[in-house]
Amino acid sequence: MATISMSTNSASTSNNGGTGNKQLRGSLVTLQNDIDLADAILQNGGTALAANDIIEAIAVPANTMILYAGFKVVTAMTGTTTDSALHVGITGTDVDLFAASFDLDGASVGDITPPAGLSSGVVANVPAFTASADTIDVEIHASSGTITGGIIRVFAVCVLMDEVSQSGSANEVDRDLLA
């Protein structure tokens, strides 16, 4: 089993900088990161993705309430697998906390993971609280062949309970240079 770091804090070339991860101040935010599965193979030393591999997709700050998380298929999966199932969760807590056994090879572009634990219109597993910094992960739960490509957009709707800032003060923004 391999753990491939592609979170918003990693050196992954497909990392989009964690759209929504800048200048956050205790408000409702959507964190997202496009995961290119071909790049995940490169980040894994060129080794094919396999069952039980974990992709760290989104860095979540400490003291964050996660209201919902999942992913959307942006580009269809490529490869030889005919039975791939993906989980979305927090490794070490519950790897399928947000989505369980999503059929990636059977999915179409635009498909979104349904919530895990959905019963009578109520999702039992959320919200989830992270007391310390963590990552939202995608686990390749099962795969009968190889996954060689495809892009998924992992997202999380969160309330950040602490003030978080990844950039400097307002004097560093373009609007101040234009005034």
C-alpha cells in the first residue's frame, strides 16, 4: 500500500494550489483540488495505482468543521480496470467517511460521489470536526486492473473555526497597486 501526497501542501504538478484555500477567515468555504490520476502515478514513483493506495487530496486546517466532502469526475478514468471503487474520508479516522465505494470505471464525466451513510435523506456521517490539521483522502478501495489516467475534483464544504491566512497583508494585493 502506498500513500501518494497530492494535497494542497504538496509538490504535485497537478496541484492547483487548493482553490479556495487563500485568505480564509472563519467562514464557510469550499476547498477543492483537481487530482490527475496520471500525475498520482508519477508521484508514486511511476508505480501503478493499486487497491489500498491513498491519495492525500486536500489539506484541512486545524479546528475545521467539514460539512460535506466528495469528488466530481472531470475527465473519465482510463486504464484496464473494470472494477474500481474509491472512498473519500480521513485516513486514521474513517477512510470512507464522506463517500464509500464510488464506481470510478463506471462513472461518467460530471458524476459526483453520493454521500456515505445516506438514509431517509439524512447523512449520518457529517459534519466532521478536525481538531488538528489533517487531509481529506481518496482511497483506491478496489481495483481489478490498472488506472492510468483521469481527473477527479475533490471538494469539501467547510467552516473554518480559526483564522487562517496563507498570504500576506492587504498591501500585497493587486488592487492596492492600481489605486
